[in-house]
Amino acid sequence: MSLVIGVFGMIGCGKTTVAKIIEKKYGYLRIDSDVVGHSLLENDEVKKDLLSVFGPAIVTKDGLIDRKELSHRVFADLHLKNKLEAIIWPKMTIKIQELMNQKRDVVLEAAILFLAGWNQLCHYTIFIEAPVQKQIKYLKARHIPNHRLTNILDSQQDIQSWKDLATYRIENSGTRDELEKKVQQVMSSVKERGMEKDEPQENRKSDRSNR
């Protein structure tokens, strides 16, 4: 049985950096839920379901789903966001479980880890938090216009609400070396504890010793 660690947090907090450290330094298989979700947009059944909800405007001239257009629509309408999640999250769960079935320890990188229920697939979870200035810098580096910054950050507050249920919390407010040391502390604890998953993750008391 593989040991599974879930990494979550708001946009621009350093989830990918932490997951890649665990991948490279500890030999874990890294699963990026965003990559899984994007790949499913090429699935014919998913396309059909999305077209029935969002209409042909979300399809490019090449017949691909326009992720940018889809994103704009769900950010503006909670009802449509819920419909998108109902279409794609169950299929993402199946794909993630398939990827996990490779007899390797896994680090699952997913902002929506608890929202999608994927914490149930994990032995441990790590919440990554960072100052809002770091998050804004991340978004600006990706040419997100100023008028959308607040909306994007506000839309992720539901992710923030799950932080107290994480097994570990890492504050990413310093240098890369400092972050690596914090990850090392967490991984040392994980090694000592082993596969002690014996109850649903949300019932566990959060360990905040690595904040």
C-alpha cells in the first residue's frame, strides 16, 4: 500500500513548490490535480456535458474547450461553478485513484483537496499558507489584471476554511531554503508516524507544530 500526502492551499501559496520538493527529495509520485482536470477537458463525454451547460461559446475553432472562457463564466456565476464541479470532479477522482495505483508513495497537489473529498484518499494533508503579497505577486506574474485579483483571492476563501483540519501547516513566508527545511520537518514526522491512517482525515486533530 502506498502512502499518500495531500498538499493544498490558496493560489500562489507554494503548493507546487512543496509538492515538487517531496517528489524530488523523497521519491514520491507527484499528481497535479490541475493537470488531471485539464486533460479531462479533452474527453468527449466531458465535452458533451460541458456544452449542454455552457453552450458552444466555450469551444475554440480547433474544437477544444477554451479554459479561459470557461474560467470566466464559473467565476461570475456560482450556479455554473457548481455544475462544472458536478461534471468534472467525479471523473477526476477516478483518474486520480488510477494514478495512485502504481505502488509508489504519492503526493497529491490539489487546492480543492478537502472541497472535492480527496482528503479521504490521503494519510496526511499539508496546508500551505503564504502572505497575500506573495499571492498577488504570483498572479501578477501571470498577467492577471488588477481588477480580477481580489475576485480570485475571494473565490478561494472556502479553501482557507479547511486549514484547521490539515495534519500539518507550513507557512511559506521566507526563502526557498527555509521552505525546504519546513518540508523536511514534516517529512521526518511522516516517516516516524508511517501509515497510521485509521480514521477519516477530517476527524483528526490538526498538528500545527510545523507552522
